[in-house]
Amino acid sequence: MTSQPTPLARRANMFWTVPNILTVLRLLAAPGVAVMFLYFHRPWADWFALALFALAAITDFFDGYLARAWKQESRLGAMLDPIADKAMVVIALLVITGYSGMDPWLILPATAILFREVFVSGLREYLGDKAGLLKVTGLAKWKTTAQMTAIAVLFLAMGLEYVREVGSLRSHADLIATLSDIGTEDVSLVDVALLGGNLVWHAGLALIWLAAILTLITGWDYFRKARPLLRDDAP
């Protein structure tokens, strides 16, 4: 006669589902993006951060899809999912703004995104049990997609930036050895990075501005829906 699993074992099995594991991995990947720049030199740090961020962003789709398809939705997963998304976006934006030379065209949309995320998180915390009334909208999902795409493109541009900077100095004889060491002594590769890096960076800026606009719109929508709950005479 087989023994029945204990209540503790059943709870552990309910937690360690594939969707929840993907969510936890995405949460751990958020600080991992910054760690890449502590242990690797550029441009390898940029490429590794891009790869880690892209893989984590892909799990954002699969964990929700699998949870619904396999009927493994849980309250813990619903709580961790937005936290993982916000941690990824906030940490990645801090890294990118720091390594971009504090580009004002990046700082403004990044500030708008960070402000909205903090504001909505505080709003949900204040509402407590009533926060469930603020359902995630379709536009909010597009907002997250736009943020993830913009950040991935900006990481790509940062990687090309390193090659771009070396390329501008490739005529100096004393840098030939450095070019060889990082694998960019091929002038054609440097020229491609020089042109492509600028195009990718501006594409990333355009996407982050789009993401910021969607972020502010969804933030206002959440606030509008929460206003009746913020009145002193609200039940």
C-alpha cells in the first residue's frame, strides 16, 4: 500500500511546477544581468547580459501560457510574475543608463517607466485585498512586451558600442594588438559595427520611448480605476 504524500509535500509539489520554476528563474535572472558587468569585460558582458535578458523575457510568455494550459495557475505564481517583470526592467534600465553615458534621451523615458512602476506597486500595496480589482489589461501586456524588446535592443547597441569605439581608433598602430585581442581587427566588422551600432541604438531609443508612453497610459488607467477606492467614503 503506497503512502499518501504529506500536506507539506503536496504544497511543495504545488509550488515547484514548471510555470513557477520559470518565474523564479526569471526573478533570479534580473540581478544576474547586472552581475554580468561585474565578472566579464565588455563587450562580453553586453552579449551575456543580452542573452540572459532575452531568455528570461521569453519565459515571461511561457510561464503564463503553460500555467493556463496545464491548469497550474497559483496565487504565488500570480504574485511573483509581476515582481519578476518589474525587477528585470528596473535593474536592466539602471545598467543601461549607467553605461550609456547618461544619455538624456534615455534617462527621460527610463525615469517615466521607473516612476510608473513604483507608483502602481505602491497603489496596489495600499489597496491591499482590493488590489485584485485592478486587472492586468491587454495594453499593459503590450507595455511589458515593448519594454522587454526595447531593453534587449539597447543591450545589443551597447555591445556594438564597444566595437564602435575601438573602430574609431583603429588607425593607431599601438591599438592593433588590442583590436586583435578582442577579435575586431577585421575592418569590415568594425565598419559594420560602426554603422549598425548607431542604427540599433536609435531604434532602441525609439522603442523605449514607445514603451514609456504605453507605461504612462497604463499607469493612468490603473489610477483612474482605483480613484473610487481612494475616497474617504469608499466602502
